[in-house]
Amino acid sequence: MTEFTPLQSAFGGALIGLSAVLLMALLGRVAGMTGILSGAIFGPDRGWRLAFLAGAIAAPILMGALGAGIAFDSPVPRPLLVLGGLLVGIGVSYGGGCTSGHGVCGNARLSPRSLVATVTFMLSAGITVYVIRHLIGGL
């Protein structure tokens, strides 16, 4: 089971919301991590994208160095984690965006498409956890 951390979760959520608002207010861009990553690799406006990604990578490292990090420990073998990441990447392509783009930014803009996408993400995640933990008896 995972530890219940409401204060850290609320603080983290507030930082995610703040970064999404600042990115929209200052650059007029949506803070969808997959779009930012693909634009950093293939897009013409790499500077802000690389800075955003650097912050997303540096912040947890800094928190860990300050002793406030959350240790990542997964019972899932690494090849399955990689496979899961690839499947998420395929889903992002078909879904027209990722959970951060739809869930945080799209819903904040009252986008019906983002609402449907977010409900689909959440239902799929819930069903997957239920099947794996209760029907298959796995991790």
C-alpha cells in the first residue's frame, strides 16, 4: 500500500497548477508533458520546453537532496515498466494528449474533449488496478 500524504499531495498539486497557469499566462502554452517533450525533440521552440523539462527533473532531485523526496520503489519488473510507458505513449497519440494536458489544463479550460479523456483515463486506471489486484491477484 502507498502512504497517505495529503499535505505533500496538496502542495504538489498546487505547484503543478501554478506551473500550468504561469505557462499559459506567460507563453500561451498548455502544460501537457508529452507535448512539451515531443516539442523539445522535434519542435522549433525548444528553449522554454527544455527549461520546463529541466525543472520537472531537477525539482524531485533537489527535494531528495533536501531529505523531502519520496523514494520510488516498484514491485513491477523494469521491462514491464518500459512496456507500460510505451503503451501510455501510444495512448497519448490516439487520445490527442496526456493526463497533464487534458486533466490539468483542458479541464481548467472547461474542454468537453478533455473531460471525456480524463474520465477515460481514470476509469481505465481504476479497472486496471482492480483486475490486477483482485482478479489476477498480482502486484
